[in-house]
Amino acid sequence: MTDTVYFLTCLAIMAGVTYLVRMLPMVLIRRKITNKFLKSFFYYIPYAVLSAMTIPAMLYAVPSKIAAAAGLVAGFILAFFERSLLIVAIGACAVAFIIQLIL
Amino acid sequence: MSNFKALLKKTEVQEGLKDGLPIGLGYLSVSFAFGIFAVEQGFAIWKALIISMTNLTSAGQLAGVTLIAASAAFIEIVLSQLVINLRYSLMSITVSQKMDKSIKMSDRFFLSVFITDEIFAAASRRDSISATYMRALVCLPYIGWSTGTFIGAAMGSFLPASVVSCLGLAIYGMFIAIIVPPAKKNKKVMCVVLLACALSCTIKYTPLSKWISDGFSIIICAVIAAATLSLIAPVEEDNND
């Protein structure tokens, strides 16, 4: 399988699955979900996914683990004090970049 | 009467565009980070752009790009998209219940493409959602998402590698910005976050990582963490945003 064919197949899968999870409930379900477990699960899942995607993967996103860790800590501190999405992102990148220059 | 209807429609277009503008601007930066990330993973600009134009989901796209770069199996891509994007199902149901009579079946097929966390948040604030409002609402976010990806991918292609790899942290920074404030305020959310991180590290740093790929790891950790907290600490009735 060539790279382009593999990519296009994956693209079709990604777009198809993502469309179906959005489209099917909108077309098929018109009544309210009352199941407490399901409601809770849907509420928690975004936080669980983003956490599992970030930790520990972020540490391997730049060649230096120390620089990545510094970026993680900087991002955490900025987020803790509720800075905007953009500021947290720029802060994490900038700190990692500076540490990388020093090392 | 037809004049009145036309006027009403015009207001709904304006309201939709107005609600969509801040979302579109926000998406510019998130998708910029995605564009940079994709290029750093070895994707061509057109590939990054076409992913954004057909998926419109940050976490799903990031997982997808990571998996494709690692030549993952198709089943991994199916399952990761399913788990990561399953929350849209609940949002679609919520939005669906507020749609008024102007929404035809064809609108449901078309408008569901654009259900994201932010568009859901804007739409669900309304008592009833018309086709006109919804179409106007999704315009600017879609343009912002595509444009940002293109600019990010294009810049990632000519900036020095050391800068690009640091900019690749931007998308993780944004995830941290999404996770931390609610975790600080809500102990249950904090438990979900800590449990998911602990599970993810356990898989990564034990021999389990030989058997479980990164894609499956995200799925397993997220499902276990969310299901555990749903069982022992379900959310209260009015807390389902």
C-alpha cells in the first residue's frame, strides 16, 4: 500500500467515524437521555481523553525531555491561574524553547 | 408577513455569525497548532488541510495524525475516533432536541458535521434552534479551523526544526488549558484527570507498553477513568454541559 493510499484510507475512516457519531444521534434520537451512568460518562470522557493524550506523550514531543517537562510545568501553572488557551499554549512553547536553547 | 419572516431570518443570520465569530477566532490558534503538529509528524500541507476540512475536531485529529504517522492499524483509528469523539453524540442529541420545525431531515444530515464542543456550547444556550441560525453559526468556525490549519502547516514547513518541535507543544498546552481550570473547581473532574494520567503512565512505563499501542492506550485509559468515576461519582442532574 502506498503512503497516499494509506493516508486517504485513514482519512476516510477518521472523517467517516467522526461524522457518524455526530450524525446518527441527530437523525435517530429525539428523546432525552436520562441514564445517569451514560450522562456522567459523556460528561467525563473529554477530560479523560485529553489527560491520557497529554500525559506522558507531551514529554516526548520535543527532543529534550527536560525542555518538554519545563513546558508542561509552565502550561500547568498558567492554566491553574486560568490564563486563556492561547496564553497557556504560547507559554508552554516559549519556556520549552528557552530551556532547549540553554541546554 | 413575508417581510416579517425575511426580517426574522436576517436577525438569525446576524446572531449566528456573531456567536460564531469568537469561536472562529479561537479555532484559528488551535488549528494553527494542529497544522504545525501535523507537519512536524511528516504530513504535507494539503494532507493537514484536508484532515481539518473533513474532521473538525482537535483531539480526534491529533490522535489520528499520531496514529497515521506510526502506520497504525485501521481498527485502531476507528476505535480512537469512536472513543475520543463519542461525546459529540451526546451534544448532537441535546442540539437535536432544541431544533425547531424549520430543520428538515437534510439539515440534520448536513448540520451534524459541525457539532463541536464550542458550537454545541453556543447552540445549546438557545431555547430553539432554527436552520438559518445554525447555518450562520457554523460558517466562521469552519473557515477559522481550515485557515488556521493551512497557516500553521505552511509556517511549520519553513521554520527551523527546533522552533517547530517546540511549537508542537502548543496543542498540548491548549489541552492543559482545557483540563486544569475545571479540575481545579470540580473534585470529580480532578479525579478523572488524575486517574487517566496515572493509567496512561502505567501503560507507558511498564511492560504493558509492549502489548498496547499509543492509540489503544488512550482509549483504554479514557474509558476506564470516565467509567470508574461515572460509577462511583455520577454527575448531578443539571451538570451535563
